[in-house]
Amino acid sequence: MSESELNDSSEQPLSRRTRRAVRGDTGKRLNAIPFLIAAVVVVVLTIVLLWWFLMREPAAEEEPWVWNDEPGLDGLHAHQVPSEDWETGWCLRDYEDETTPADVADCDRGYDAQVLLRRNISDGPYPGDETVIDTAHQWCHDELELDSAAVDSADYELQIQLWHPTESTWRRDYDRMVSCFLTRADGGQLTGSFLPDSEDDEAPSPDDEGAGVEVVEEPRDTEDSDEGEDEPAEESD
């Protein structure tokens, strides 16, 4: 090759890749498309979450139950009354247990259980199973005043359903409540009140207390649910 040809080739412009190599720039340029897609996804998710929080309907609040002095054709004074609002003498329809809400019915129109007593044991350390059970039976049977005439006139067997705390519910749930309910032994419906009218009836004699109705004990916690858990410190007197 002649000298003139070498000079001509050295004067030709360098390519872009060659110029980058001369400058030492050997890196690859990043593709911006994935970043744009990620940004769009983030924006869309943000909009969806904001819409969900702002546009969703608030949770429906429980409507308070209403007492009706004059029950309608269904014979109910109130619908779905929470158990903590039950009062002595009330007649409950659709009664399942002492914690499930039930309807309050006119006692003369048919019902499943009558509330006989709901009373708290004195606060303090757990007094022991024997003391709790004895106290519950004393309240729900020995000292309970039933209308002996109503009991005698019933053509079905009655029983008193008794609920009481256990050591685990006493400690875990601060449970002190003793509850007594009158039910039919065969699970059928009752009619009429079995509690004496305090204004018209004389105080019953000791032989009438409990009227000989069988008591069915219902401890609230039949299993030791506290097993394996740390027990709280013993309460002070």
C-alpha cells in the first residue's frame, strides 16, 4: 500500500462504537421500558387501593333491639335480644344457650326457656369447684321460688338448666355469673310463667322452694382450655 493510501484511510471518520471505545465507554445503555411498566403498575395499584378504602361501604352497625309492650301475631316483645340484656322472668323463644341472642316472647304464647335467675358470685380469688357448684345449686334450687301451682298443672316434665363458672373461665374471662333457666325436659315449648307474682302470691314455704324440679348442671367450660397457658397471678382479697 502506498503512503498516500495510508494517509487517506487514517483521515476517514471513526464509527460511534470506535469513538466510545477510544473514550473508554464500554457499558451498555439500560432499557427504560421495564421501569416505565413498573411505574404504571404502581400507579394503578395505588389508585385501586385508594378507591377500595374510600368507596367501600362501612360495616353495618347492629341495630339496638326494641321492646314492644303489645306483641303482634308472633307473640314477641323483642327480637334477637343479646343475652347480657336478659332479665329475670323473661320468656325466651329460639333459646339455644345462655350466650346466644334469643327472642323475648309473651309467656302465654309459647316459648323455650324462662329466665329464673342471673347473679354474680362475689369477687375475689376462685373459691374452688365445690363452693361454686354449691352456691349455684343453692341459688337455682334451694332458694329458688317457683309457682307451685303452675308447676303442678304442667303436663310435662320440667328441668332447671344451671350455668356456672369454672376455674378457667373465672381466671380467663373474669366470669362470675350464675344463670338459671326453666326448660322442658323433652325440649318442647312451655306455656305460662312459672315464677310467682310477687304482688299477689304469698311467700312460698320451704317445701315449695324449687318445687322439686330437677336441676341440670351446665358448667361453662367443659374442657381445660387453659392447659399449657400461663395462669395470671392469684387475685388478692
